[in-house]
Amino acid sequence: MDIGKKYQIFVSSTYVDLQDERKAILKQLLELDCIPAGMELFPSTDEDQWSFIQQVIDESDYYIVIVGAKYGSVAEDGLSYTEKEFDYAVSKGIPVLGFVHGKPEAIPQGKCEIDPDRRKKLEAFISKIEKRLRKDWTSTEDLCSKVVTSLSREMKTHPRPGYIRGDKASNPEKLLELNEKISELEKTIEKLRSSKPEGIENLEQEDDLFEIRYKIEFFSTDIEETISLSWNKLLEILGPSLFDECSETQLKNTIQIYLKNEQPGCRGVINLYREDFDTILTQFIALGLIQISEKKHTASDKNVYYSLTEYGKMKVIQLKARKRKL
């Protein structure tokens, strides 16, 4: 094990029948300078218990499962918490070490499963453990010895991130150097965000024209019209509304107001074709000018919101800012 590094070990097992074994294992782990974790840390209530267990497993470097002759308390999905913990650790790629009692017939009847269904589930669980690194044990002393040996070997062959005290993680000079590198990287990222995206050379943009279709609805009469606007002009129209964020409905209405102003004396209702409006949004996203907003809204708000990217903000400023007359 690295000097100064401590590994967190999640210990999983049934509890009532293996209390003595758990206490002995936890003591051995502390002597190994590890951080033991398990059901002793769990909340006293079932509220969010499984999510808490998952969090503790996520933060652990190695996972140990100890099996006697009990299947354990069962969750709503029919699996015992011990098996659920095992499955979750495997799914997260955490090194798993299994220790199964080698002489279940020698275990006192009070510590054995009586229910036939639970016995079948226990047998299926043990078969699942056998596919991983498994050791048999017959006594508390035998179990402790095998846990220490197996875990020590696993730490050497498959070292994990572990935990290091903050004052030992690095010296002040190294921290200063890392902070300077982080600052440089942040500046580079900010520069990239405000730069023209790569790979958009073949896309329509800037002064290229896009023909927009719309209807003028006046009483029972619909008049179909078209107008050709450049992508820069469309960005100039929509850009100011997108500095914070703007809904699709508001953006569409902004274009329709512009179109109506281009029709002097028009008293009808302007209705932009949805297909063309979607094309405008898609094109601006492809050009790296706008993005779907990540701000949170109420559950009842079904609108989709958009905002400018850093590059989009720069482009709108260039288009809208007043230039000095020469």
C-alpha cells in the first residue's frame, strides 16, 4: 500500500448471524490502516437507505462479502441487501472478494435458513460469488487470516485511488504549480468557447440567405409569403433575447414581429412555418451559436429554452454594437 494512503473497504454480510465475524474483520481492517465501511454506518430508518448504501460503495476501494448460512433481509425486489450490494459493487467495477463458509453443516441451526425459498436464493447467490475471487472459511480466526491475505494481495496487484490526508497530498510548491496550470487551462477553455467552432465550413452561415415561408392570416383568407434573410440577420433579430435565455414560443414570436414590421399596413396575423423555424434553431445549434438552456424551471413549465453560447454572444455583439463613423 502507498505510504500515507488509506483504502476504504466495504464489508457486506448478513448481520445477526455474523456479528462476531464482522467485529473481528473490522478490527483487522483498522490494523491494516484501512477505513472499514458497512451496515454499521447505515441510517436507522429505511428512508433512502439503498441510495445511501450505493453512495458508500461508490466511495469504497474494495468490496468484501462474507456469507454464512443466512440469506439475509430481503428488499422489495426480492433480493437480499447483501446480494444487492454485491451486484452493485460488481456493476461499478469495484474489486470484489468473496468469503463463503466452507462447512455450512457445522453452523448452528439458529444461524441457518429454514425457509426453502431463501435457501435456494442463498445457493444461487453463492454460485454468483464463485464467479469472482472466492475463499472458503470455517472459523472467525480462519476468516480474518484469509481476508488479510487476500486483501493485501489485491492492494498490491490492483491498487486503487484510496484516500490521503490533505496535508500529505502535496507540498505548497506543487499546489501552486497545479493552480497555475489549472488557471492556464481555464483560460484556454474560455478562449475555445468564444472561438468559431471547427467543422462548420460546409454549413450555411453569416451572409448566406435562407428563404423563410410564412402565412398572413386575415379573417378567412391566408396569403402565403416568403422572405430571404441572411443567417447574420436572423442572429441579429434573435440574439438580444438569448443573452439570458428565451423560450421557443418567444423566439418564434420575435421573428413573426419582425416579419409583420416588414409588411407596412399589414393587419393580419403572421404565422411562421414550423418547419422553417425548426431549421433556424437547428442551424444555430450546428453553428455553435445557441444551446439548450440548462436553467431549472417549474415542473408545469413545458417550454424548451435556449441561450447563446460564448461564441454566439461574441457574434451578436459584433453584429449589434454600433460602429464608430470614420
